[in-house]
Amino acid sequence: MVKNIISWVIRKVPRRHLQLFSHHVLKVAAILYRGNGVNCPVCNHNFRKFLPYGRKARENALCPNCLALERHRLMYLFLQRKTPFFTKPLKVLHIAPELCFIHRFEQQKNLDYVTADIESPLAKVKMDVHQIPFEEATFDVVFCNHVLEHVTSDLQAMREMHRVLKPGGWGIMQIPLFHPLPEVTYEDFSVTTPAEREKAFGQDDHVRLFGKDYPDRLRSAGFKVTEDWLARELPPEEQQRYALPQEPVYFVQKV
């Protein structure tokens, strides 16, 4: 029942409205799901399990307190364990910022944290990722997660993010992975209707289906790319406790 309701809401309610109001509704679920089966490393709250989430709802996915999904928990642990994100002075550009991160990153005294998006009501700067309105070598860090499957040219967006990073800067650029992954990224701009896009690209607002060549696409923009498998490095009990996805962190650097 819960899975069906969540799937319907995600499909029918515009994303900008979900971003503004969903966390208030889920406060009730946070009370109902109290327990000690799982832990969200983003907000450090425990629950008997996480909420289901997705157009085809995945079990044990959404933290009812901060709205972190599997990929957000993985990214947060990566930042904690493998980067100086929480200790070093950094200027950060966060494209399409996720609600679970915004307040926490804004409170980090070591960060000069800028949020930007073309339509999100959560972002402070209105920005087209194809034409980022900042000077070259402005930022130490760029985050751009689950965005590149939506934009007209992922390659142009990658080049822009590379441009605004300082030499030595780094970023995380996650994408949806629909298995089995095609060898080559598929895009076809004659596919325009929501039903056609869902069939071709996995979701009705996507314009491409990324393949095994995704790291090479990032490299073509100038990045050094590391596919970091933090989730596989953790003991099974930690993987289960945090309900992590079996996917890499796409860690990029401007060398």
C-alpha cells in the first residue's frame, strides 16, 4: 500500500512541489518507522527500516527524517571517509541540490556553499548547467547528481563544470544506472513523449540512457575519473545498516 502511494505521488506531483512539501508530510512516517534496524548517516537517525521510494518503488530506500536516498547515504559516507570535505576550506557548487544535504552543508563553517539549478525552488542561483554563470576556476568542488540524464547536452554540461573547477578541484557526478547497462550511452532526440522516453531511457523525463562509456564521456570533458566502490569495501553489516546501493561513486578531478 505504501509503495503504491509513493509511486503514484512521484509520478503525478511535480518535482518542485515535492521538494517544498514532502519533508513535512514524512515527519509522520519518521515517528511510525522508529526502530533500530537501519541508520541514516546523513542525519544519524535510526529506523526499523527506510521507506520505499521510486516510480517503481524500491524497498528500504528513503530516510523519513531527512529524505536521503541510497545514493545520498553512499555519497555522504564517501565524503566523510575519503575526502576533506568536512574539514578543509572549500568553495562548493551544488547543482540541483538535494534537500537532505542543503541545510547540513550550509551549516559547515569550512564551506562557501553555492546551490544552483534551472528550476529547483531549493537553489539560491537560477542557472542553466550548459552555461554556468561563474568565472573559470571558481570552485574547489562541484556536485551534480542525477542531472545529466535530463539535459540537452551532457557533454556541454560536463565541459562547463570542468571549466569552473579550479586546477586540483574535484567533484561527484552520479547518474541513474539501469541494468544491464548498454555498452554505449543511448540518446535519440526524436523520442519526445513521456511514454516513449520512459520506455527508451528508463524514466519519462530522461533524454538519454547512460552506458558503460559514462566515465569516458566525463574524460572527454577533461576530467580524471575514478569509479570508487566504497559500498563494496564496507562490511556486509554496514552495507545493510545504511542500506547502500551497489554502485560506484563517480569521483572526478581537474588535473
